[in-house]
Amino acid sequence: DKNGMNDQPFLSGLPAPMYMAIAGDLYWFDDQGTIAVDNAVNSLRRCPLTGGCGKGLSVIDDLGTSGTSVVADSKSAYVLTGEKTGLKDGVFACGAGQSCGTMPRIVVANVDYSGASSIAADGTYLFLANNTKGDIVRVDQQNVAKTLAGGQSAPAGIAADGKYVYWGTSTGSIQR
């Protein structure tokens, strides 16, 4: 629990769960490297917070080489990843509690993966920090991107609430 008491497994036997988010369900990126019998290589998975989902339920399968960020809101779960079939890199989404298999919604395609470091969502917009370009980008529900801040010093880590977007910089500050 949050007090450091009663630490116990929630799910076990997973290949390599990382980059987690909670919005109704627990979502995570499963970085597998090799095909497991019951999981597609590198996938976004989910499990209700009540458990009982085995090794997790498929959300988005076959996500390419790796993922660097997972975020979820009341409407969708998002993953920032590289080399999705036929695309360079991007942010992919699936409706909350749904399974999109290998056909997720493309939110942002052809992202400079070497610089796209993290994503956040607030239920209305998706936000992307690109630490190579120094940009903070907002994407609306029609997938229209707008640069909110440019010239940032290697922004990484990003969070959003109903009023502000926050991100860290290599100069040791948190901007909003």
C-alpha cells in the first residue's frame, strides 16, 4: 500500500512490465524481446484493479522495438513507441477498456523517437515532450498537433491537469 505496508504481488509471471499508468485499469508496456505463447511481442496490456486477468488483457499488440511512455485517461490508453508496422515512430491509442489488437488509433505518427521522451493526457489533449527538438506539443482529439513551447532545454517527464502542463528540463527546472 502507499504506507509501505502489505507489499504483495498484483500480477506475476510477466515478461518485462514497465511504463505503467492507471485510469480505471492498470496499463503497462510489456517489453518482451521474443514472442511468448500468450502475449504478442511488445504490447500494451491492461488489468482491472480488482485483478483476475491472468497475465493481462491485450490492448495494443505488435508495437515494434520498444516503448518509452504509457499514459491513460478516462477515454483512452496511449503508448509512445517505435517502429509500429509501416510507420516510423509514434503515439498510438486504444479506447479505455478496449482491445485494438494490431490496429490502434494513430495519434501522432513519425515522431523523432530519439527525442520523444514522454507523454501525458488530461482527457481532452495528449501532450508530448521531445527532448531532442526541445518542444512541448499538444495534440487534440482530431489529431491536430500544436507546439506549446519550443526551445526548451531537453524536456523530459511531462504531466497535465485541467489547467497546466508541467515538464522537467535539463537545467533543473520544472516548467508550466
